[in-house]
Amino acid sequence: MLDAVAELRQRGLRVTAQRVAVLQVLADARHVSADTVARAVRSRAGVVSTQGIYNVVNDLVRVGMVQRIDVGGGPALYELATDGPHHHLMCRQCARVVDLPCDHGSDSCLSPPEQLGFSDIEAEIVFWGTCPECQGSESAIKGEGTS
């Protein structure tokens, strides 16, 4: 985790046990909610308030070390922001999330017209579908494929 310590300092954040623990959790698990991060951090670092975890995660998002994924209708998910630009594909039934690379080679795959005057623009795309495992369980529930 020495890289995390250096990265926190480079981005102007104090190095705290909570920040390092959150980064460790996100290095081990992708696409997780803040509540999931909080439980994992507590198992590693002891007592930490849920609000404290939200503060840490928001600080890490603000400095670009963590990416927030808003999935509409559910809690936001978080992942380390190390894989470059990508989109997400999410299963409607089990909430499995898969990364999809952004093949356009820029930080934002969608570019609004410059004349609108916005700066620091980002794009977030979440595709929704039904994963293969849930498709199989749908078939079993409907009685398809049985004799």
C-alpha cells in the first residue's frame, strides 16, 4: 500500500488509516457500495462511522482516485479509478456489474458542444441487461428446457 500512501500525498490528501483501508478494500473488490466498503473497513481497522466512510469515499472521488458509479434506483457503487475510461454493463436481476472498455481513447466518450460553456465534463454510461446466469434461472422458473 506504499503506492496508495504516495498517491494520497501527491493528490493533496492527508494519509489516514481510514483512507488507506478504503483504498485496500477497493483494490480487493470492484463495484461495491459505501456500506459494503464500511463493513470491510471495520473488519480491518475497527470502529469507523458510516459517515466517516462516506467522507473518505467522497474525498477520493473528488481527487480522482476512486470512481463513483450511479446505477439509478440503487446505491452508488465505487471502484478504484485505475483502469482508464470505461462503461458498465449491469444485470437487472442480480446487479452484477461488468466493465466495458471505452474504445474512443479519451476521458469522455461523449462530448457535448463546446459552445455550452461547461468545463470538467465527464460521461457515464451504464448499460442494463440480464446476465447469462440470471437468464438460466429465468428459463428454469418458466419451465423452459424441461420435459
